[in-house]
Amino acid sequence: MNIAATNATNGALRSARNKNHPSPINPTPITMNMKRILMAGALAVMTCLPMMAQYVPSEDNLKAREEFEADRFGIFLHWGIYSMFAQGEWYLNSGLDHTEYAKAASAFYPIQFNAREWVKAIKASGAKYITFTSRHHDGFSMYHTAESPYNIVDATPFERDVIGELAEACQEEGIRLHLYYSILDWIRPDYPVGRTGLNTGKERRPDYPHYLQFMKNQVSELLTNYPNVEGLWFDGYWDHDSDSVPFNWRMPEFYRFIHSIKPRCLIGNNHHEATIEGEDFQMFERDLPGENTTGWADNQVVSQLPLEMCQTMNGMWGYKVADQNYKSSAELIQLLVKAASKGSNLLLNIGPQPNGELPATALDRLHDMGQWLQVYGETVYGTKAGPTGDMPWGVSTKKGNRVFLHVFDAENPTIELACTKKPQAVVDYASRQKLSYTYNKKVQRLTVQLPKANGKSHRIVEITTK
């Protein structure tokens, strides 16, 4: 339902009633007639308007949500012809003419690309799913689409369907595949210009109904041509957040269309706002849920949907040759654990190189995370938000009647936390050694004697409750 249109209709009715009711106690005969006419007209309009049923996820969709929430760790891949410039995925927005930028497509030949090698490395990292950019803001599609020749098969000498190859590799390795899709476009004339892509030199013939149909056609291709696609990750809604008149993206309509093709498909939208009806998970860009350290999400209340935060390994999403500021393996593992402690997945980004390889440093980080998760994955996969919240010593996750305390403070010999019941057991997770503890029933506080750090900056204590 178009809420803005409905509000406008209601406002017109109120205005008409106020104008024709000089005295609400003794209305004139003309007012009574006008009231009957208006009420009859409103009833006719309401009768003609289609009733939009509230979104009810299918049983298969609910199952997909549970699986997604249990995965806890995914890898984001930002790859397109922008990697040719090695300046990040927003390079076209820096003032380039889009026709000059598009010439990079004719030279895009990522000879080292091997989908199976990518997926095997990602699987070895402990990640359970991949989210890949099918089309970014520059309008270039990384799959063979019938909607535009500006795609990796028709516009490049590479002539290979990257998403098709990734889909096959993911199927073979048991890795779930999600696809990123930009709902804004810096080159198409029919996309109504927002606050970005203002200087790309594109024609401006805004026609959002036509553009929406284009998006529906492309999404239909993605869901039917690659049947193992499990989710869609939308981006660009914020492009119209400064409009003087609120822009109607018609997202509920778009979501209904998607679910009509594949009810199981998980839909998320990086709009930095409260969730929109039809979405199946909520995402947080460069931020843990509810923290809003970026300042982008003043109106983004944490919902009851499955949660996902996305973050870069270094600074940029797309490949940037000068950006070697990678987070350490320890920092990335802590980020994964902190996300899980808030009941959220971590979608960790890599920007593949123009030759088709994943950067060597990114592969090193994947390897280290995989080594850690082989030992401690149980404290992350399938867990719920921990009961402690953020503590000076670290965070916690929960699985059934077990609580995992992730201690990042290597100095303190003890930690203290609230605990409503005396534990049944307290052990060092790695060694299974029983740990000394005291429980104050009166104030419901638990103090645990930690195992020696032995150079480790991350220790895990397992508490079993009755």
C-alpha cells in the first residue's frame, strides 16, 4: 500500500470536512450531503484499492533464517571492472565520465580467476557462505544478463560467467551463495539521480517504474539461472535519503516479487533504517548491531530478525592497490566473536585483484581464522547472544545451557560477572581443565580464576549451568 498516497487522501477528506462544517454541532444540509458524497467516494476508493497482505515468511524461509543465523561467518566479495583502476569500488563517482570508465571492460581479462580455488580457500577459513557483487553502482553486471550488454560475458574479452562458476563451486563445496545487488545506478538514464553519481555524464530521463522493472528482470535471472542462490543483499537505498520529497522505492512490492519466485530467498537491505516489511535479515554496515559508531544508523533499531554486520579486512570494499592497512588476524577473530556475542553474523570483505586472484594478505587472514575456528568454532557457530553484554574483560556467547566467556584481557588473573545461579561446571575450553571459582548467591556474582595466558591474548572459559 502507498502510505503517502493514503495519507494524502485522508488529508483531503479532513480538509473538505473542515471547510464544509462551520459548526460541528449543527451541520447544514449541504454539509450533510457533502459528507455522504465524501464517505461514498472514500468507500469506493477503498474498495478498489488492492489489499496488501502482511508478509508471512514460508516455512522454508524460516528454516533458511535459522541456518543463516547459525552460520555466523560469511565472506563478502566486491569485484567488478572497478578493480582494473585499483582505486576502490566507488571510483566512477570521483568525477569520471561513465563512457570513458566503461572502456575498462574491453581490457578486463582476469586470467587467474578460479572459482574453485576461491571457494576452497573461503571454506577452509571456516566461513559458511559467500556474498558476491552481481552488480555494483557502476551498473556493470558480473554475470550473463539479457537485460544489458554491459556485462562480463558480452562486454569483456574474458567472456565467462563469473557468478555461474561461483555457483557451481559453492554447490560442490557446500557453501551457501548470496548475491549483492545495487538498487542505484550511476549510468542508466531511467534511474532517478540521488545524492551520488552526479558527475558521470549520464543522460537523465528518470523513469523509476521502468527501472524497477529492469531490476525485477535481473533479479529473476539471478534466482532462476543460479538455483542455489540463497539470499539477496541490496544496497543504495540511502542514495535518496536527502530528497526533499521522500522517494518511494516500492521495496515491499519488489520483495513480494522476489518471494513469489523463491519464497526461501533471504532478503536484506543496507538502508541504515528500521527494517521494511518483506525483509528476512537485518544488516549493519561497518558496525556491531546497536552501536552506531558510524553515525549512519540513527533510526536503525535492532530487530528480531537474524542479524549481520559487514566489515572490511583493510579499508576499502573493492580492490585498492595502496590500501594495505589490513586488520590483524587476532583483530578479525575478536570481531567475529563480538558479532556472535550480539547474536550477529560477520560478513568479512575481500576485494579481489583485477587478475582474478584474492590478495595474498587476505588469504593469510583466512588461513589464520580457519585454524582458530577448527579449535574454537563451537563457541561461535550456532550460538546466541551471550548474557554478559560487553565487559571490560571481553564478551560471551551462549549455546543451550553453556556460556562461553571470551576473555580478551591477557593480564587479569580473574574475571567477575553476574550469574543468577551457581554453575554446574567452569572449565578452560581448550584444555578442559576445571577452574576455581567463587559464587556469591546473595549478590549473584561469579568470580572465575583464569588459566594462565601463556602468551595468548584470547582465552575461553566454558560455564555449564543446571
